[in-house]
Amino acid sequence: MDALDAFFELSPDLLCVRGADGYLQTLNAVWITTLGWSESELRSRPWSEFVHPSDLPATDELEQRCHQTRSGYVTYKNRWRARDGSYRWLQWRVSPYCDGCSYGIAQDVTQTTWQGNRNYLAQIAAAVKLRDRAIEASSVGIVIADATRPDMPLIFVNPAFEAITGYPPAEVLGYNCRFLQGKQTDQAELDRLRAAIRAGKDCTVTLRNYRKDGTLFWNELSISPIYDGEQLTHFVGVQADVTARIQAEKAVQLEKTRAERLLRNVLPQPIIQQLKEF
């Protein structure tokens, strides 16, 4: 065994020479220990048949790029089928050398790939849990309606929704939220809301709604559409009880009206006009 052969066999990486016909021409023993196939099995069919079908398009594209440049190398990662039917993740560095042939060096990165995926999924789970806690703790009502079903029923309400309206989830899930409307609900605002829903757009309205016990409250409602591609799938609604704010605004307006009436009764008209202009 010469020095080159010794290096080839002692390398911890999967080394190979690949022919222009798509078959493995030369490979070291690490292939056998990693994938479980014998050398003759690995060389008996095109190497692309060992690659996971989902990874073939990207692999082919990078391989073509490699042979078109005829210089340097390309790197990519794909899955190779082992003899037991499982798949191993291989991190590749491929370099062309002549007439469509190429050298390939691969590392088995299955363990680190799966660990990375687990870490990523754990991060997603933690983010979802944090989001859920924030929604649960929010002081504003949050609702989600299914836009793909007839009448857009509610599929989620948070605790603040029940605190504001008096309706527990069990009594509202599966129903359209129009149960909050009544005789004193502003029709013009309702028309704006319905137009936005039909158009699949954002909208903010302030409505006089009814709690479960029949009492009125001012509901500032903002809706936002959720799309999957071009398909409208859901609406998210955020509602706030702004009754105190509306009452305060009305009280200020009432005091202003009273003050103006008092001025008209006490002061001459020219002075009142000057005060308004001032």
C-alpha cells in the first residue's frame, strides 16, 4: 500500500472518486461502516439512487454547477440511504477533475444535524409557549375566527375575552361573534367591519356591544386577516373595552357644550366671537 492508498483508507471521512457515468469508481472503507453497504453494492448502481428523493433536485443542481465551473469545489448536504433503510446526513465537498469525473469528500453529520433540529424545535416550542402565556395574560380580548368555514366561527378566545364580555369559551367557540351585537350597535361601523371581512383586509371599528348579562360596553375591535399563500384562512381580532374612555370623552364634550351655553347667556355676542377666534 503506497502513501496515497494509506491516506485514503485511514481518513475518517468518506472519500470517493465518481465517474462521468454516475457510478462510484473508488471509495474507502468508511463508506461500508457508515452506510452498511458492501463496496460491490455501492458500486453496482448510480450513486444518485442512494440519495433521498427529496434531496435529488438540489443535489443535481449543485453537481451541474460543479462541472460547469471546472474549478474549485461545491459544498452541500444530503441524505444517503443506509442498508437498514435509514438515512444518514452527509456533508459534501465535491471537486471536478476531468471529463465529468469528480472527487468527493463527505462527513457523516447525522448526529449534529438531528441535534440541531431538536434544538431548533425546542426553540420553536419555547417561543410558542411564551406566545401562549402572553396571550393568556393579555388584558385585551383576543379571538381567532376560521375564515375557511361557513359563517366564520370562533376557534379561540383568550381569558380576557371572557373577562370583558362575560362569555366563557364553551359558549362561544363554534359560533360567529355577532352574538355581541344588539339594537344599539352602530350600523355604519358594522358595515365597515363587514366590508373589510369580505375584502380580507385589516379594519378597526368602535362598536356598542352587549355583555352576556345584557349590559352595554364600547368595544374597540381591530381585525387582521391571516393568509396561507393567497388563501384567506383566519381572522385575528383584538378587542379592548374602551367604555371609560368614551364616557370621559363624552363628559368633556358635555362640559364644553355647557360652558359655551353659559357664555352665550352671559357675554355679548361680539365677545364670544372674539373668544372663539382666539
